Amino acid sequence: MKIKALAVGAMLASASFFSLADGHAAKPATMTVDMDCEVLLGQDYSLVPVAIGYIVSANSITEIAQLDPVEVDDIVEACQQAPKSKVSDVVKKEMTN
């Protein structure tokens, strides 16, 4: 009898847990496709071109193959001058120059 009660208790506990977890899983995940220049500049410099490439690709700004290394340095320089700007806005501005 104790085994049945224990099994039923475990089933109820797991059902409650999964019900609670399911309620949290219903929220859609948000994906970051942009960041402030301040956040970009806080990264290790070796990651900056990767982050810029991701933002360019995710926002369909241009083809990655068209983004020269010199432009990455220009983007970093522009971000240093305006750290509160969005990286995607800086990239768009640099691509039009």
C-alpha cells in the first residue's frame, strides 16, 4: 500500500513539475540581432568581426563577402565615437559611405 501511495505521489509531483515547466516554455524565445556599440566594444577584439558579421547577416544589411576588414575597423571607430548607437545603424551608415 505504501508503494502505491509513493508511486501515485511521485506521478502527481512529476505531473505538477511538467505542467509548471510547460507554462514557462510557452513563451517564445527572443533572439538578439543587434547590440549597442558599447556592448560590442566591451567584447574581446577577436570576437568583434564575428559579432559584426552576425549582425550584418541577421539584419540582411549586405552580403558578408562584401564586408572588408577595413570596414570592420571603420565600424569600430564609429562605435567608439558614438557608443550608445546600435551596431546595425553604424554598419548601414558605413556601407553607404
